[in-house]
Amino acid sequence: MKKVINFKEIEKLVEKDGFNLTKYKKYLNNKVLVFKAAKTYGCIIKHVDKKYRKNKTLVIKCVINDPYSLKYVDKKFQHDETIIKKSIQFEDKQEPYPETMRLVGKNIKNIKLIKYAINKRGDSYNYINKTFKNDLNLLIYALKRDGAAFWGAKKEFQRKKEIAELAQKTGLIQRYPKIHKLPFKLPEEIYSYLKDKERKIKKVKKHVEEHRLYNGGLYWGTLLDDRPDGYGEFYNDDKEYPVKYRGIWKKGKFNGKGFLTNYNEYSDTLWWTYEGEFKNGEPHGKGKKITYQNDGNSIYKIEEGNFKNDFPDGKIKIIEGDKKYFNIYRNRRLIKLGK
């Protein structure tokens, strides 16, 4: 026989953990219990009657406990500066992302509140309304607190030397599972742009015996303005994602005909190889891809035909053991299976 739990017992369970209220539908919309639940389980507002989503007092209790509850409140409260500020104020600084700003940052029109959020966490800048991203001083304000604000900046600001240097100086604030600082690494595109701007000299090709690429790995071949260009061989000595490439390069990327070898993680056993045409660092054009079994010796599958942005495209010849057939791909999807 099922034990009947009375109101007082449920009240104790809810005070201990607000989520417990979701287990008792009969009491789910009891005002006293809903307010008690909000203290320990902010997202209770997701489960209760919609009328509670318009109760400002309850909404404040919910966002103080869990900023993610903002997702479920009445839309007018997603623009309410008092509620937004409360949510930012009590948000856990060790969370991977500034949850309040991710949810409602674009709604904030008050520059003081934006600065308040950025002062708490510099990466809040990435989620502000785009109208404020024209303010270079605001970006600098954010970068002084977290180099991660660089990712939310306009491209024209990212290409400013002082902005890039400030992001590198501040570093990335890693927050989970504990707060610590990591070095900030510029994207290769921005790095190359700043280097090209810095040189302002005629580009001259030169050959090198060994060159450490900016994005990691060793390169032997032709350089143009300190970037691989022409024929070259590359070995990425990253244990997690080891690769080898020999072939044609352009502007620091695989472009033209080449041969790419991918190895299994932390191993020298083969994963897959591709021989054919490349564009912007990816298989693109006619080519042949061979995927190997887990032992790295036996061939599992051969795909031959046209590739587009690293994916088979069109009619592709497939060889699996003694089987030979054709698959048809379009827009990165298998349209027709040939088996």
C-alpha cells in the first residue's frame, strides 16, 4: 500500500531541495511551496503555472538561485534591469559561461549595467547588444578583465595591434573547475594579418630546411612571407592529433594536390589517408580516401571520387573488402546507398 505523505512532510522535503516539489503534482502550484522551492531550485519556475512567471518577487528568488531560470520567466522580466542585475550579482563566477548574459545580454540597453556585468566577468562582452560593440573603449575595458572578450569583438578591432597585444597580456580566464589563467593565442588569420602589416616589404619566396609553424608542427619546404607556399612537407607532432602532409600549399594552407595521413590518437597507427586535391586545408576536388581498421594495418574502406569541404560529394566509388558499389552524397548527406 502506497504511503500518503502529508503537507508538512512535503514542506520539509521542499525546504531541503526545491526539486522535490516537481514529484508532487497535487502541490506543484501551492504558493507557499513554490516560494520555498525557489530558494534551492531556481528552475522550479519552469514546472509551475504560467501565472508564477509574472510574479516579480518569485522571479528574483529564482534567478538568485539559478540564472538559467531567466529562460522560463515572462519576457518582460528578461528586459527588467533590476532582475538582470540580481541574476548577475549572485551568479557563480566559476561557471564556464556568464549564463545571465548568454540569455539576456542582447536585451540590455543600459551601459552602466553592461559595465557591471563586464566588471564581474570580462567574457560577458561576447553577449552584449551589437550596438555597443562599436565602442572600442568598452572592448578595452573588457579585455583588461579577460582576453576571451577578443572573440566577441568586431573584425576591424581584432586586427588592431593594441587589441591583440592586450588580449595576449591579460590571457584567458579559465573558470571551470577552478579559476586560473591560460595564455591567449591569436587566430592564425589575425596573426598573419598583423605580420603582413608589420613587414610592409616586397614578398620574396625562400626555401627552408626546417620551420616551426605558428599553429604547431614542423614544416620543410617553400615559404612566402613566412607562410608555407608552394611545395612542402608538414608533420604535426601533437600526440592527440598527429598528421603528416606532403604537397602544395598556398597562404599557409593545403591548396592543390597533396597526400594527407592521419594517425590514431597517441599512436603511430594509421587512421585514414587522403590523396588528391585540397582547398583551404581540406580535401576538395578529386581524391581517394582510405580508412583503416583499428589495428592500423588492414584497410576497412576506400572512397574514391569528388570531395567538397572535407566530405564526399556526388557519386562516390566505395570498396569494402570484396564489395564494390557506389554511394551518392549531396550537401554532406548520404542521398543514396549503393549496397
